[in-house]
Amino acid sequence: MSALKIELKEKIIEQLNLEDLSVAEISDSEPLFGEGLGLDSIDALELIVMLDKDYGIKLADPKEGRKIFESIDTMAAYIEANRS
């Protein structure tokens, strides 16, 4: 597992107060919203803030966020391609 994916899982657990989850319980390819982790639109806003604060990535289009936040895999790929 890449260091970035582990870091993302740790940040998501901390940022969204998911203390009952461990890094090992979050699958890289599992959907973050809906049936996967069950995140909602408020959580999406928290993730957008986290991307800006921790990786210097600003998301202007919410529809773009929908694709980026599909899974840990898609988040990590986007961050690696776009971090400042």
C-alpha cells in the first residue's frame, strides 16, 4: 500500500471523526460515498478543505469532486497528479 494512500486514510479517519474505523478497514477501491464508507455531502466539503489545506489543491467544480472522491485510489491518483 502506498504511503499516500495510508496517509489519506489516516486523514479521513481524523478529519471526519471516524475513530471506530482503522486504516486497514478502508479498502483502496471501495466507494467513499453511498454503500462504501457511507460518507455524505458534509463529509465531501470536509474532504475539499483537507485537499486545499494539506495538498494545495483547490476544487472549484463540485462535479469534479465527485470523480476525485470516488475511492482512495482515485483520490491518491488525483493528488499525485495535481499537488502543489
